[in-house]
Amino acid sequence: MEQTLSIIKPDGVKKNVIGEVILRFEKAGMRVAAIKMTTLTRRQAEAFYVVHKERPFYQSLVDFMVSGPLVLMILEGKDAIKKVREIMGATNPAEAAEGTIRKDFADSIEANVVHGSDATDTAAYETSYFFSVFETFNRG
């Protein structure tokens, strides 16, 4: 069973599509192993996106991620990382496949409703960044 982090970003929460996003993941065979709603502090967002610190979009991304509540989830299932990324669609909603979350709900590359880990090591880091082992339910 593979686990990955998914975030419903502030724009997704504002659009009231939390349930629809979770439903799409569950219909694809993913299980929610942990979930919580929170608001990130600037410090948390800066540390989480530190890999992008030198990129021109870093500050606007941090500003966006602290702009409102978001939903953090650990999703698990067979090939969870790959499957979650397919369900989300391309980062740029204009390039996302029909029927993906980003194609259906996103407004821009930044306000694209969801985040998902892109690799096994990233997923391990990201899930542990937001969840302790005591907050995770692994159904194996």
C-alpha cells in the first residue's frame, strides 16, 4: 500500500468542492488514511515549499497557501502517487485532461485546487510534515 499527501488548496475550500475532490479519489480506489482542515502559517508554508524558494513564483505561492483554510489528507492505495496525480490532472488546468480535478475546478496554475506528492521520497517527507504517526490510520 502506497501513501501520498494531497492538499485541497484554499481555492478548492472556497469553491466548496471538498466532498467532490475526496469522492473522485475514493471512486478511483484511494482510501483516506488521515484528514484535517487547517490554515497554514506563513512559516509553515515557506518551509513546505522551500524547494521552490529560488523560483519567481515562490512568494505568490506562499501568499496563496496562507490565504485561507485548506484540507490536508494522506491517501493510500496501489500506486497512490501516480493515481492521485492522474486524477488531479496537469498543474496548468488549460493542459489538464478532461474529467480531472484541475480541468473541472481550477482557475490558474497557482489556484489549481489540489496538490499531490510527485514521488515516493516527496510523499514520505510531505506526509510526515503535516501528520504524526498517531494521526494516520493505515488500513494496509
